Amino acid sequence: MKKFALYLFSAVLILYASAAATEFLTGTSNAFLGKSFYVYDFYKVSEEEKTEIQEYTKHPKAAELTGILSEIEIKHYRTKFAPVWQGDMKYEISTHVSGEGFRFITLGNVNMFFEDASKGGYEIVNAEEIIAKIDVLLAEKGE
């Protein structure tokens, strides 16, 4: 009976560990959850040019942009990625997180959230939604 209980306990433990690992690998979390941050640089990017939209760091709509970025959901695990070609970007955003330093965001065909590209980054899950909201914000401003 003790062996059976030990086997049963081991099986439950293995199943629980498997479920936890699966949740970690497939789950997402908010990139800025509970963190204070501000937009440092904001670029609208196309294949031909990279336009800095710096007014947003000092403009009243900066809070709206920060609100949009605070909705970014990222995968739990870090992935390696090559340098992002300018033609694959629509927006390039640098943020500064209080007490932690800079975090960078690329949105477009490659959607990544990272601190140091050489260490890899986290894939942004809801990038299309974030891009659409930024497009609306820029359209209101006439950018």
C-alpha cells in the first residue's frame, strides 16, 4: 500500500510539474505590470525613413501613449532574434522603467520587447492591437 501511495504521489507531482511548465511556456504576462515607466524615444518607421515623434514625450498625449503601451502582453520565455531590419518595423519605442533602466519595443513584422538585444527578447502577443491603437492616436494628432 505504501508503494502505491508513493507511485500515486509521484504521478501527481509529475503531472503538476508538467502543467506548471506548460503554463509557463505558453502563458503571457503584462510587460509593465506594476512598473512606473515613461516613453523616452518614439519613432514611426518605414522602409524609406525613420521619423522621430518626440513631441509625445512632452505632449499631453504622452499619457495616452503610455497607457497604450502598458497593455502590452508578452510571452514568458525569452527568444533570440536577429537585428530588426527597418522595413520590418512600423514603430520603434524606447521606454525607461523607474529603477530598472531602458526597455525597447519594436512593432511591425517583428514584435519584440527587450532590454538588451544580445540577450534576446520577449515576443509581444497583442502587437496588432497595440499598433492599431497607436495608429488611431497618431491619426488624431495628424502624424
